Amino acid sequence: MLARGNLARLCEEHLKGCYEIETVNVLKDAATAHKNNVLVTPTLILIKPYPKVTVFGNLSDTRRVLAALRLIGGEQ
Amino acid sequence: MKEAEALVHALKTHQVDGIIGDRHIMVCRLKDVEEKLESSRDQVRALAASLQSIREDERVMIAREIHDELGQKLTSLELGLSWLARKATPRRQPVQEKIGLLSALVTTMIRSVRRIANELRPGVLEELGLVKTLKSEAREFKKHTGIPCTFETNLGKAKFDRTGSVAIFRISQAAFTNIARHAHASRARITLVKRNNDLILTVNDNGKGITKKLVRSQKSLGIIGMRERALALDGTLTLRGSKGNGTTLTVRIPLSRVIIDQESVSS
């Protein structure tokens, strides 16, 4: 819940409608989780643009998440 | 590698709700599980401390029974044999000899009863205090094992509370037993010092050195017992050993948990 909220806020602030979020409930869709090598929850996977990026945790560290998604400079 | 580091960071900072396994999805609230585990550990620790306390009380009771009942009856027997010895005429030498043997046996039994009672409930601990008791233990250790043992302290005038005294005494007793049984040492040393705000008990020897496997073993009940005693006083216990350098046991306990009169402790 926290991760979803953080992601939604982050995307609205920095991507302004130019994004698509797909939420997977691993309890209901285990296959998707395994297909994407998801080990823990919550996990954020940036599918596009390439390259793929995986971010673990509740996405509270905004700067870190933005850097991982290549929306700002810094360590990804 | 960066992904692995990020995963570890997320786990350590409690940002992860669950773990997904290969065959089963097990989504659990890790933080809740950790908190429950910590709570269980605290309960087990409290139970262990309570059991230690009950054991000490039982030891006191048994020691008292041994001393009062058995000790007194043996003393009466000794007196009775002395009376018989006085009554036996010189002509009845075989009888006198027999009485002499029986008297010697009873004397040995009285010494054994005193030793057993003292080990169960160290009377000296209450009479002399922890420092003098440890000094005495070092002497007794050398007497029984032949292994020279020195004792050093900078807490000569400190006053310890009963619980702390008993715990530290029992830990050192267990350490001495381990040295006697397992260490193959030719020298031992015990120190009890104040360092900053901690009391530090160190027992070391120059024997073969305890192995890491033994230190971590779930079957080393003696070590677990010592550690639990230290933990009950918010302290820590470490055991290190190496071939050629022997074994060192270090117990660190906050002074406030064992010293009654802080002003009696020299800086």
C-alpha cells in the first residue's frame, strides 16, 4: 500500500500522465512474479524504456527511486 | 551485485513485506515476524532467568538440609564414637582400632558434607563478598587441579548485590570446571575489573583452545547457561579460543546492574 502510494505520487510529480503502472498481486498471480524473478514484495520493475530496472522496498526514498528510474542523475 | 546490495538494504530497513519462494508463495509481514521473534526471545530469556533464580533457591534449601540434618547427625556420630573410644579399655585393642577407623571415616564424611553444602550454596559469597570469594576460588582451583591460577581486580572495596554476585560466581565456577576438564592447561588467570561503566570478568587459560564449533553448539549447555546468566544482567559473554593461545572467556556487565554502592568503586 505504501509502495503503491509512493509510486503514484512520484509518477504524477515527475511524469505527469506519461506512465502506466501495472500492479500484480503475487498471491493471485504467482506466475507473473516468477516470470519476472520477483523475490520480495514490494518490488517495482521498470519495463520500459530499456534497460529494465528493479527497485525493492516501499519506495520511501524518493531520490533513490528517481535515480533508479533514470528520472534524475545519480546512482541507479 | 548492486541489485543484491539494494535487496539487502531493503531487508535491513524493514521495507520488505514478504519473501517469495520457489515452490510456495509465502507473503508474510517480516517486520511483524521479527517483532514476534524478539518478543519470544525476551520471554524465553525471562523464563531462563526465573529458572536460574528457582534453582539457586533450591540449592540454598538443599544445602541447608544437608548441613543441618546430615551434618549434625554426623557430628553426633563422631561424638558417640569418641565416647566409645574413651570407654574401650586398652585390652580391647581391636575394638579401639575399629573405633579409630570409623571415626576417621566419619570425619571424612563431615568434610564431604561441608564441601557439598558449600558448593551448592557458597556461604563465603555472603560472608566474604564476591571479590574475596573469587580469590578463594582461584586458590581452591590450584589446590584441586595443580594448575596455578592468579586473580586480579581493581574492585577491592566494591559492594555487589546478591543476584549479581551469584551470577558472576557461577559463571566463574563453570569456567574453572571447563578448564579443569577440557583445556589441558598449565596456567589460568581470572580478573574482575571496572572499565568505564562496565564490570568485566575474564577467565583465561593457556590450554588447547576452545573451537568455534563448540562455542556455537546448541549442545554446549554449560556455555548457554553462562551466557544466559550474563544476559539476565543485560551483559554479554564472549568465548574465544585458538591453538597455542588457550581460551578466553569475557563477561561484560553494566556496573549499575551488579554494584550496590557506586561510590565504593574506585575509578
